[in-house]
Amino acid sequence: MSGFKQVSKAQARRHMAVDERIERMAETPLDLLRREEFVQEIATLWRSAQERFLLIGRYLMQARNRLAHGEFQAMVENELPFGYQVAYQLRMVAEAVDSGRLPGTKLPPSYATVYQLATLTTEQLRLADQRNLIRPDVTRPEIVRFKRDLRQAATEAASGAPSRRESLTAERDRLRDRLAAVEAELAALDGEPVET
């Protein structure tokens, strides 16, 4: 007998990666002095946060595919530190990145913001990219506003009502015509020749 205990890959990885003393040291803030040091450390932690939520989403996808019917939902509802809605969002984000629908390198480190992007259609994602909304520093409100604008444009198109742009252009033209009429009337009152 070799004296070695058989463990799974996940257990071995946990034993290798988790030494509480090392974890505590890693979580202790460094005494930084220069701007570059702050930027480097904060950027590293930010990237780590994004990698973590993608990894959690990948594990959730794996669990959903491998666990018996009902076991996945029970695990999420009873044993994880977040609820079913967060689990769903994390899975959708990981799926969108892994399928190539979303470019992992251009995404913000917030799963909630990336989830908003993941809910877009392929055409909407193309439009979001054209409007520079797929970038690491994009905010959730920017994406929500983009989605609201898309819904409003779709509603206007479906109702046959003019778009906001068309309405503003028509208003501008009416105002120009009215201004020309007012200026002509003022010129006539002043006895000046009227331009046509």
C-alpha cells in the first residue's frame, strides 16, 4: 500500500490552491506608493474578478448538464451563496463568452453588465459594438439605455409613427420656415426689401 489517499481532480486542485495562510497574505493590502503600482494591482484584481465570475458560470453550466434532474436547482437554492437568478446570469455570460458571441477580452468585469450584453441578439450586438458599447469600461446603465432605445425604435417602427430623429428633423424644418416668415414680416415692417 502506497499510503496515498485517492482524491478527485477538484479535491486535489482545492488542496493545492487553498492554504489559508497564503490566502490571507494574498488578501492583505500591499503598501503601495506610486501611481503605477496602484494601477497594476487594481487592474490585476479587476481581471481576476472577471475570470472568477466566468469560471463560476462555467461550473454552473457543467453542474446543470451533469447533475440529475432537480439536483441542480436544489443545489442553487439551498447550498450556493446566491440565488437562481444570479446563477442563471452567470451561466448565460459564460455561455455567451465560450460560444464566441461575446469577446472575453473586451468585456467589463461585472457579470450583471455582461449579462445585459448577453441578452442581445447577434444583430443588436453588432450595433452595440458599432456604438462602442462592447468595451471593458462600459457601464450597466449604458447598456440598459441602449436596450431601451432599441425597444423604443422597434415600437415606433411597428406603430408606423415617425422615429424620434424624423420628428426632430420635421420640427427643425417647421421652425426654420417659421423663422423665415417672421424675418420676412419684420423686414417688411422696416421697409427693407424681402429676400426670397
